Amino acid sequence: MMLFCPYPLGTRLVVGVDASFWIGHFAGIQNGVAILRNAQLFANPGKPVDGIRPAVRIPIYKVNFVALDGPKEEKDDKDQK
């Protein structure tokens, strides 16, 4: 549970489980389960496995890592020249 301590409610997180990861908004921990809102499951290569779910309950014992979901860098053609 210490993995989630630095993050306030509503923080967009990446939560690794098994051979996949969830991206969603942290909604708290209850009875040994992390709760994410508006979360989507991705395979390790980064492809979505399923659509966005309103709430996901992830058992803490299955969590491999927790990280912030930072902004995606977008480069246009001008930056690459």
C-alpha cells in the first residue's frame, strides 16, 4: 500500500499487474484493493486490451509498480529536421 501513499486522489497513474498495466485516476485503497476510476487495461507492448471502465479494483498483492502517467511527448516534423 505504500506504493500509493505519495499520490493524492484523482492523480492519473499507471499501475502494473502481471503482463499488463492499468491507466486511470487513483480513487483510494479499501480492504487491500486499489481503486482506479476511468481506467483502461493495456498489454505490455502498449496496446489497449479493453475499453475504459468507470471503476477498477486491483488487489494490492498483484501490483508490480505504480507510476505517474505523464504527458505524452508529441514531435512534429519541424522538430525532427
